[in-house]
Amino acid sequence: MKRILPLLLGIFLLSGCSFQLEESQVATVQINGEWYDAAGNDNPENYTPGKELGKVKDQVSAANSKPNGNFESNYLKAGTSLFSFNEDENVILAEIENGSYKNFEKRYKKKKK
């Protein structure tokens, strides 16, 4: 019994060292140096798009977890319109279909005063 415990512990430690998790791929868009990640709340009735911020210029490879350029996304197609969200400055809306939106939240939010 005294030999089994160290053996099992050794196997556990060795298998843990060789196991690597891939970084989770989150739908992201970059605007003016800020990253916005998909929030998962698609098209609730209370979305009020504000002014158009621009359009996605380039869809980078999904393997690239962080788009490097302004108005690049690893999820949204080039040409997708992006809007501010009137109710929260830390959220933007992407028009994925005519009148249907996907919301993206700023990765590092400003604290509310």
C-alpha cells in the first residue's frame, strides 16, 4: 500500500504536466485599440443601436485569438456594421442580419461612477 500511493501520485503528476489546454476561442472584434468579446445575448428586444462606428475591415483566422488591426474580427465577416449601444458605453452591437444584432462587451470595462 505504501508503494501504490507514491506510484499513483507520480503518474498523476506526470500526466498533468503533459496535458495542455488550448486557449478558448472567443468571438472578438477590435475597435480603436480596444477588444470586445461576444457576450452571448443575441437580439434581445431592448437593444437600441446608436451611431455607426464603422464596418469590419477584415476577418482574421479563427485560430488568431486577438485581432491585431482596427476593425478586425476573428468571427464577424468583413463588411459587418458595428454600432454603439445607447444603454451601455462598454457594449457594441454588430448587425449580423437585417435588424438582428450580436452584442460584444469591452474586455476591460470602465468603472461606473
